Amino acid sequence: MIIVMKPRAKQESIDRIKSIIEEKGLFAHISAGHEVTIIGVVGDKAKLMDQNLAIYEEVDKIVDVTESYKLANKKFHPDPTIVNVGNVTIGGDTMVIMSGPCAVESRQQLLATAHAIKKAGAHILRGGAYKPRTSPYAFQGLEEEGLSYMKEARDETGLPVVCEVTSLDAIESAVKYVDMLQIGARNMQNFYLLKEAGKTGLPVLLKRGLSATIDEWLNAAEYIIAAGNPNVVLCERGIRTFETATRNTLDISSVPVIKAKSHLPIIVDPSHATGVRAYVKSLSMAAVAAGADGLMIETHPDPSIALSDGPQSLSFDQFEELTEELRPLVSIMGKRL
């Protein structure tokens, strides 16, 4: 449930309600706006059955929350969350573009990519050091060696870096090098991994699972937030359907649905959604128009020889062309690149 206080309620009244909730062994999540403070109750609300909180003078109303996710719920936190990744903010008035190779293949490849995407207007460098692949024989990533290249690229360009983690060992290594952790689609419901990522305090990029509903996705985000980390960014990367013309089906409707249900920022990954570079531009435009807070675009110095996801990766020239074509639409949507 949520308890909506009257406009400009006194702090002592807010503290009184908070104390009652906590005395029952529940957690009180305070969301203080300019006029109204909302107190979210996390836990078994039946423990409050003997407390008629509505009788307190500065309580305006009590609203039941039927969704199983609470901390990720817009009812608990009406104002949009802004997530800071290094010197970049996600969820504000900037259309954030993350870009880089699917897999870090070498120092030269990553540094060349970092400089090229920064020149074209990207804000965050992405790269895979741990690669969970469908085939056990496919390239699995350079692991900590790849992470060291990401840190070097950040030091040279100033771009914050994000990398997927697939295990507790990967988390323990990554926190020494990166600014943001990514939980990939295959691990969206690896609840132990979610909790451990949350405990690091680093921002977490949470990709939607291949067949996950939006509510399942938000419940996964709840695990990270409940571990004490509110800095979660959602990433729509396409879901599995009967369609075979594209690698996945980009659920562009997830952007406005998330905006209605949650306060968390959401970005879109058209590269993984389609698996075809020719479609990346159109779906990037659609994501911007739908109100996304950012994009994740795969780039590579030479996609024809990429060790992972070459067919969906853009060359440096193609990426620069895309960012230039996005600028007018981003401006129309009230944001900037």
C-alpha cells in the first residue's frame, strides 16, 4: 500500500507514520515531492490491519498497490528516477547513446571504437568481456583482460563504460573496472545474480528476458532495488515471437508501458532486437519517438570480421550517420544528443 500525505505535511507527522510502519517489521519507502510526500509500505500489509492510519490528521488517503513490485512502481515513486553513470545522466533531458562492440576482441579494436563513437556523439562505451553464447563453442569473451581494455578506453576518452556480468566472479572482477553493470536477457531472472549486482551500488542496466512479460521484468528490477540499489536502467532488446524475419521482435510499446508503470528510465537496443543492421536506423527513430531515454547501438571497426553479432553491428561511418540523422528528432522530443 501507499500512504499519501496531505500537501506540505509536517515532518513530524511523516516520521510518526514511518515509525508505526517500521514497528510492525515493515519497510517504509519515503518519496518526498515538492508538495506531497508518499510513504510506500513494503512487506506484508496485513501486519497493519490493527492500525487505522487514515485517522491521522495529515494523512490524505491510503491506496492499495496490487502489483507485486513495489520499489520499481511509479505509485511509490511518482517522479522519474535519474541514474548517474560516471559523468552521464540517464533519464534526464539527454538522449543517451551507449555504443561499442558486442564483444571486446582486442585492445586495438576497443580503443579505436571508443574514439570513433565519442567523435560521433556517443555518451557511454559498451563492450562484452563475458559472453553467454547459445553455442558453447562460440567466442566467450576475454573476461578480465577485456575489462582492463575497457578501463583504458575510459581513461583515454572520458566515456563511462558498461559491461555484462554473468556470475559472482564476473561481478567481483567488473567492479574494479567499469561504471555500470549489465544483466543480460538470459540472466534477467537469475535472482541471486540480481541481488549481488544490487549490493555493489554500481548502476545496473537490466535487459528484458527473451520471453519475459513487463511485470516479470519489473519484478526483476525489484530484486536489485530491494538489495539497496535504486540505480536501475531498463533495456528493451526484443522478445521471442513466432516471427523469423528478425532475430527478435522489438516491443516498442514497452517504452510507454514502462513510463506508465515505473519511474525507472528505459533505453532500447535495436541491434539485438533485429539482428540486421539495415533495420537499426528505423527502430532507433521509433524508440526516440516513443519516449525512450536512450539507445544501445552495436558498432565495430569491421563488422564483417566481428567475432560476435557482426550482421547487426554498424561501421563507424554508419554510426556517425545515424547519430546525425537522430538529432532533429531528439530535439523535437525535447531532448538533446
